[in-house]
Amino acid sequence: MRFSHFIASTAVLSVAGMAFAQSAVLHNGVHVTLKLPVENFAVEGPLWNIDYANRQLVSLGHRITIPATLNGTAFTMGGTQIVDSEEISFGEITALNFDRLSDTNAASRDTIQTTSGGAGPIRLGPARSIHSTGEARGISVGGLDRTPVVEKSIEDNYFFLVRNAFLQYPTGVLPANFLGTIGIRTDTGGFPTNNNQLPPRRFWRYPTASGATLIAQGSVYVDTAGTRYLIPDFTVKGFYATLIMSENVCIGNMVASAIGNYNTPDSFVIGATLCLMNQDPRMPLTILGVGDSPVSKEFFSTNVQPGMSLAVVGHMIGEHVMFAEVIDASGDLFDPAVGVWVSVIDRTLSYAPSKGLTYTGSVTPIAGNSIYYEYGSVNSLGTFVATTPLVSLDPNLIIDTVLNTAKFVIRDQSGGDLTTARSIRFTVKENAGGTVLRQTVCNWADLLNL
């Protein structure tokens, strides 16, 4: 199972040394360059403040600037996602749309009320603030985007979404006292005995929570006036800065599931935990099938079965409710809409110039198909240019005929070069006719920060 989609390890964050970029351009066009001698910083802690005008995040005493570009490449924030009314992803939040991080915008402007095919709503708004509950409930402070009015709307949304989902399940699927455990209480603090006759809203207790966590490591940069900027320039899992609401994990066999409607998210139950599809417009929703292939929410909701083993990463609210951001159904589901899928597990990558590249991956489906690799580099136009011939990986495949997938474990493969061949391209062809079904490029050198 893969649970490191948005996590920076302590070992990585403890690395001190050279900066991995030399220049950046801020959102307002100001050019900044690496300060010499190099000064490093690293954070993995709660988000305290967001300065939307200056694209800055404050965590652990560091005021970190999110640039528009770093070494000429657009800067994107890991752990975030923007989708449209068809649930098509437009990538991560950047300096250009930095205000999408705002609780106010996430709870109003950026919600998407429509449903996704035969599945439930796309994004009905956050159920948890990007700031800690205590701070968000406090007196509104100018520039901090923490207001008790917005916090109340977020808390109301939580109760609205969770109760709607709860009522879709027959008696016995979730504990009889479930609504009490999620915070719906009586005037004496007790649990309601009738789910259709609830106590007044003013007695309900929203589970308090800390805010989002910022993960970043970088260096000090300066402009021509000598003004200092802390800019992330060390990639962790493919991103220079990552913002996560939480990194909770729930693993087990699914007890039951329910397809949502216009005001109720799709959901499923593992143990006594109710898992709802993420409704926060700032956060992702990714479903992984066999071989880490992408699965649509509609396919998942209509094909998931009781007893199926699932692993879910998301943000918890209280002890019994999770808003799922990554769902791993790799033991059971493959969405035929993706055709053929090739995946390389980035955490398995390693490279030794004297030996070669080591990695692990998979291809799905494998029946009637073959997979090949070639090394090369991606040019300025984004085109892969091969530097080695096409070589078959079939001799290295371990085939699972039940799941119709194949795993490959490669050790010390030659062909990679830090100057001329920083990428590897995988090609899947039909055995009959040789039609190319899928090509996937993996920039292994950048993933290894080489």
C-alpha cells in the first residue's frame, strides 16, 4: 500500500546542504536569487497564518514565500488540487490562484454543487478549517482569514454532510450512538436517542482539530534591494511545498457503501468509521486501482463491494469520520476506461553511476501486451528524446493472472545518465499488431533530486 503521497520523511527534512535551485520569480514579477553563503530552512508543522497578498505561509516561525516560478518552472503546491464541474483536475494550487487556500473562498466561491456522473456531488465545501478550530473560532483578525462566521459555516457543513451520509445506511451498519460520537449532543452533553428528532443545534459539539500542516525545505533568496525571502527549493515526493489537512490512515474490509445524491457525498464504512469522498475544493480525491491505476469516483462507487479490502488516506474529523483524499483499492479494482496503465513506485528509485537505476513498477492489464523501456531526456518542448534503443521488460515480469497485472523489479539497469538521459520511457504494445497502447515517461533524476 502507498501512504507516502503527501508525506515528507524526517530523514529528508533533516538534510542540509546545497540549494537545488538558483533563481525564482515572485507573483509580482520580482526576480530573486540564491543568497550566498547559503542559508537553509525546513518546516513540517502546523500552518499559523497565510498572507494572500504576498503569497506567504507562516509555520514554525518561518514566513515562507510561494514563488510563481522556480528556475523557470511553474511552482505548484503538493497536497492540493483544483477540479472543474466534470471533476477534471487542473493540477495543484499555484501563486496565480493562491487565494483558493482561503477558508472563505473554499466555503463559498469554489464549491462545485454538481454531481459526477452516477456518483455524488463533486465539492460541497470544507468540513474542516485550514486553521486550528480554536483560532478560527476566535475574534476575527484582519488579514488572517480566520472568522467565526466562516468557521461556523464549515462546522455546519460537517454536520450536514455526515448526517446525510449516515441516514443512507440501514440500522446496524454504524453504531446506534454514531451521531452522538460525531458531536450531535443534547443540552446535558448526552447522545440523542432518536436520529430523526435531534436536539437544538446550539448544543452540538464540533470535534476540535488542528489546522493544516506545511511541509517545505529550502533556502534564503534575495532581491536587488537585499530583501530576504524563504523559498522552498528542495523537492519532497515531487513537490517543493506540500500542504495537508491531515494524514490519517484507515485500513480494513469495507462493511457497506452508499452512492450519494445532490447534497450527500458517496461514502463507505470501514469498521465503525464513516468515510466520505473529500468535499473540500482545495484538497484532492484520488482513487487507485490495480497497479496504482486511476479509478473514477463513479466506477468506484458502482463497483465497490462489501468485504473488499481498502486503505484510505484523508482528514479525520473527530474519531469516526474521515473525508477520503486517497483511496487504495489496488487489490481489486481496475477501471477499464484507462485502457493500459504503467506505474513506477517512486520511493523504490535509486541510482548509482557505477551500477545503474533500480526501481519497481507494474503494468495493467498484461494479457496480450508487452512492455518496453528506453532512456533519454525531455527537451524544452516537452518531447522525450531517446538515447538508448527500445528494450523489452517482459523477461523481468512477475505476472498475476487473477488481477491481469504484472510487476517488475529492476536492479542496476544501465542506460541512465545524469546529463543526457535523466528520464526513462515505458511503452506498452499489443502483441498482435504492435499497436502502442500507452507511453509513460518517468523523470527519475528529478525524483531523486539529482
